[in-house]
Amino acid sequence: MTSIDLDHDGPLLAVAGLTVRFRLPDAVVHAVTDLHLSVRPGELVAVVGESGCGKSVLAHALLGLLPRNATVTGSALLRTGAGIRRPPPLDLLACAPRQLARQVRGRAVGLVPQSPATALTPVRTGRRLLVETLRAHGHTRADAPTAADRLAADVGLNPADLDRYPHELSGGMAQRLATALALAPDPPLLLADEPTTGLDRPLVDHTLDLLRRRCDAGAAVLLITHDLVAAQRVADTVAVMYASRIVEHAPTEALFSAPEHPYSAALLDALPQRAFRPVPGHPPMLTDLPAGCAFAARCDRATEACRVQPAFAAGRAACHHPLEHSQVHAEVPA
Amino acid sequence: MTRPGLAAGVTRPGLAACQVSASYGTQRVLDAVDLHIAPGETVGLHGPSGSGKSTMARLLALLHRPDGGHVSIDGTPVTGIRHQVPVAVRTRVAILFQSPRAATDPRLTLADLIAEPMRAIGTPPEQVRARTAELADTVGLTADLLTRRPHAVSDGQLQRACLARSLVHRPGYLLCDEATAMLDASTQAHVAAVVGEFQRRHDAGVLVISHDAALLARWADRVVELP
Ligand SMILES: Nc1ncnc2c1ncn2[C@@H]1O[C@H](COP(=O)(O)OP(=O)(O)O)[C@@H](O)[C@H]1O
Ligand code: SF4
Ligand SMILES: [Mg+2]
């Protein structure tokens, strides 16, 4: 993996060796394992994978929002401030809860949550929530209302809908309000966990393009999604997660045209635009993962070698027998 | 199989909405719309948000009564909503929703979730057990998942359980309202494959509601557009 180098054009966020375990009465859930990932300003990194593979746990770990039965190891360095006298990077995994709540969540890191309906305070209108957030982040009493309208328009919310209470909003409208709230402090890092669930396609595209514009304006964006088409639309690079690990991380174009990990290839084949064929078999239980490659039971390239956990040796996939696309072409008989 | 209550007056097999209208308050979402799903056929229903796709599904599933027009099942007009019609009629149509969490009782294990519609009509326990196991296998749920409650499984796993539940009475018509919208590509393709297999075996008619034109192009035999 790349070394962690938080210099000027280095990553804004550098996650190294992130591991999350949940203790259950009779088992341990391996939710995230030895995960390495970094996001630069102006870069949009997507994390994709089947439901339950650990994507949301990754996001929650970065925000210190994991439940009490979780154990976290590794580091997640966030660059804060700029210039020569900037403070040393903050390790999100080692931060005290107070510091996370005051300095990080909402301020340095904006979270667009998965189920916004539950994340919104039910007793205030969208406008009050938004204005309060803007006021807390440096907007004046005079300019906050205009800024609120502008943000609402940005996320595709009718300004009139801002005067409703969260329970009066449809799932899609609540999602857009949550997005506006996350964008309000103009955080340098945006974490979007399934930001398009419950939206119809035009709104999905609208939300994705909005994230892309924030990114082009200099924000670093980590987009967590089960929606491959969404990742393809806006991401610079895509990390494919399987059974708690990233198994391939590649530039978007390369991943979609020439996946190297057999799981990435199988997942892409499930798209209705492609073979519409499910990945054979079922994901393993995260309480009972094999010692070697967790995909082996479903993989048609598996050999004895796969009993050992594959590393990201040379290529971009953690696999003992990655698909080699150039070779596939070379093997076509003359 | 004989279907009491449907034999008389059968004209054209299929699940049909005939000139149905529906409104919420003063807003009319469906205005004299026709839709027909033949046995064995997969019809896609496409249209923008708010165009009445889910309303159409709810009318066809007898969850709502239309303001105008009627629903007919295999040629027999149905008057009344679900609990007012004979079991043999209402079990002809099953519906699968987008959000499995909103549609399930959080206190039930996945096994109970699947078994409940059988228990509700007094199916003997050993038959319930056997059919539950068979359906779990069909949708790809392993035994360890069946004893869990919804909070302890993923959306994909819960939707598989809902699919099993919807197939309990071997419905003649299955309505999938954005049923795969929140699922990953693999789980989506798997749900579609399970529905397709059930459809082939039982000559069932399927309605697939989706925003996703690529999905409908792949899954449906024909696509109906709601304005
Ligand atoms: N509080 C918890 N206790 C035990 N297991 C949990 C807890 N929260 C999540 N998990 C498990 O962690 C795994 C990853 O979950 P998640 O990150 O939500 O998946 P997704 O990739 O769909 O976002 C799943 O197997 C889930 O069941
Ligand atoms: S390591 Fe082996 S089992 Fe795992 S994906 Fe690669 S070839 Fe398949
Ligand atoms: Mg998730």
C-alpha cells in the first residue's frame, strides 16, 4: 500500500490497518479487516460491495459512531488546517468522543447518512435545522436564511419544503435535507453513506453530481454505496469490499472495463446492463471467516494457494490468481 | 388446482386494472388507467416519482380500493379490499415492497416471518415447517439466518425472507414494487432469478416496478410507461 504522507498534496484522510470487531455473546463479527484507503482533496473515492460487507461500519468507525460492543484498531489520520503552522493530523480513531463531537463531526467531516429520517431532529423544521447549522459555522443571522435557500436549491429541495417538519417529508426529501445539513458547514471531507437510497434516478444523478461538484471545488469525498452505476458515474477510484476487506482498488474506468479480482468481475456481471447473473453462492458469515481468501468458496479460480490470505502484492487486487486482461487478449489464437 | 370463487365467469386470465382511478386528497394520481398482466408474463411499470406506480401496485394487491374502475383477477371483478375477499382470492396476488424493514414485524424471526401467512390460515405445524425450509432454500437463506430477527440481518437477507413469505401461497401474480432498489447488484440479480424460476414453474404473472430502465429492459417482457 502507499505510505502515509500527509504533505501538501498528500491525502486529506489516510486510513491504515483499520480493523473493527463486534463482540456478540457467542461470537465475534469481523466487520472491517486491515483496511487501507486514502482520499485527497478534489478526489472522490467510492467503496462498493454487497450488503453486509462492512461499508457502513467503515463510515461509522471514522466518525466515532460505533456501538459499545465494537473494538477498533489501526489509524485514520485527518489533515486539519493548512499552511506551515498547521496542527498535526488528527487520528480519528484515537480522538476523545468530545473532540470528535466538537471538532470533527459536522465540521471537518460531513456525514450524509444512510437513513436520514432517523437522523433528523423531529421537532424542528428543515429551515430551522439548516439555519442553526449555518449559524454554528460562521454564517451571520442576516445571511444564513439566504444561504439556507441556496443550499436547498443545490440539493434539489423546494424552498417551501424547508418549512415542513422531518416527518412530513418523503424519504427522498428527508434524504435531500440531510444532504443539505451535511454540506452546510462546507466540510473539507464528505462521507456519504448510501446517499441515494430511496431516491429515483433523476434525483440519484442530481445528488451524485452535487457530490462531484463539491469534490471539484476541493472537497475530499468518500462515497459508500451498493450502487455500482452510481460509483461509475462520479468516482475517480473505486474500492471493492468483500467480507470486511478491500479486495480491489482501481481507477473507476479500469475497474469497470477490466476488473482484476474475480469477485469484482462477478459483481459487475450481476448488473442488468451486463449478464444479470448473481455472484454464485452466498457471502460468508462474518462471524466465521476462513483463514485464507474469503471468496474461495464462490471462486472458480480458487486453488490450494488460496488457503493463504492474499495480499495486494503487485497489482491492484488482493488475489492469488487475478484476471489478467492483457494476457486474455494475448492468448487469443493468431 | 380448483379455485373456489373464481371458476364462474372466467373470461380472460390475468390480473387486470380496468379504468382505475385513484386520488390522495384532491390530487389525482391515476386517471382511468388500464393494465393487464397475463399468466407467465413479466410486465415492467416505469414512470417518474409520484406518477402512481406504487398506487397501481397497491390497487392490484387489493390494499386500496380504487376511486373509479375495478381490479379483476382472471376475469372476475373483485370488489372490496384484501380482508373482505375470500382467502382463495386474496392469496392469488402477492406484493413485495422496496423497504423490507418497513414491511416486517421486528419481533418475528425470519422463520416466523415466512411461516406467519401459513399459520394465519391454520396450516398444520409440520407442513408449515417443511414449507418454510423449502422456501428458505429457494431464496437462499441459510439455517442460522432463519433464527435471527430483522435487526440482525442485512437488507438483502431480509428482502429474501420477504420474498419467501410472498411465495408461501404460490400466488398467481407477484407484484415487485421497487423490490430490488436498495439491494446490491448480486442480490438484485438473485431475487430476479428466484422470481423468474417461480414464475416458470407456476406460470405466474409478474409486475416489476422500477425507476431503473436498464433493469426493466433486462427483466420485463414489455414495459408500460405511466405519465
Ligand atoms: N452493533 C453490531 N453488532 C454486531 N454486528 C454488527 C453491528 N453492526 C453491524 N454489524 C455487522 O457488521 C457487518 C457489516 O455491516 P455494515 O457495515 O452495516 O454492512 P454494509 O456493507 O451493508 O454497510 C454486518 O455483518 C453486520 O451484521
Ligand atoms: S485468492 Fe484465490 S479464491 Fe480468492 S479470489 Fe483470488 S483466485 Fe479466487
Ligand atoms: Mg450500509
